[in-house]
Amino acid sequence: MYSKLHYLRAKAHIRGSEKAPHLCGEVNFYQKRNGVLITANVRGLPTSNESGFLGFHIHEGSNCKGKDFSETKSHYNPNSAEHPMHAGDLPPLLSCSGKAYLSLLTNRFTINDIIGRTVVIHSKPDDFYTQPAGNAGEKIACGIICGI
């Protein structure tokens, strides 16, 4: 028998900035017994990034206001860990003709920890080294994580 945690879900609708006006998509969160399953499905990613990799993180902020999504604040990092061990550090998205799909399982947080926070896509890949945020470039898309 499954626990209630298997049915908790959250979702973020992603919208692009003025620099990526066609960027949109959805990130879904499913609480599983051994972690949170995250699926991201986005389109309209910029094709100017030669590598095709784009930083993808959960941020501490609770809204996507501002042209540059500055109110998303820093990466979600409740344990004050060094980058890339922030709870909100996720693998990069890989654009394929402007589209990306990602599925991953993480045990760095529960859905209840992240509801009300934001998901951000950056203009460059995260280098998983540079402090404090991986030199991932500007924030080009954002979505608020809402419980369902």
C-alpha cells in the first residue's frame, strides 16, 4: 500500500523573460517514497547557446516579478551548503532545437519544502564549481511551484 506522500504533487508553469519571450513549459513534482521525481518539459529555449545546456535550479524566492526575475533570489539552500550541493541545484536542461525534457529523482528536499518557491532557467550552463551559483548566466525563465 502506498503512503499519502505518493500522491502529493506540485507544478510550476514556466514563462520566459523579455529576452526569451517564447520560452514556456511545465515542471511537475511527484513525492515518492525515496525522493521527489521532477519532470520538466519546456519549449522556446534560445538557440544562441552553443552548448545547448542551460542552468536549471530551484530558487528561494516566491515570485517571478521583475524583468530579470530578481525576486527569485538565490538557489534554494536551507543547509548553507557550497555550490553545487545546494538543495535547489539540479542537472542542466539540454536544448534540442529549442525543446528540452528532463526527468530526475532527488532526495535533497520534499515537495512541502519547495511549494511557494520558484524554478528558474538560466542562459548558460551551470559549471557546478563557481560560487555561489555556478556562473549560469542571467535568469531567462521562471515559474512558481504550486501545490496541486
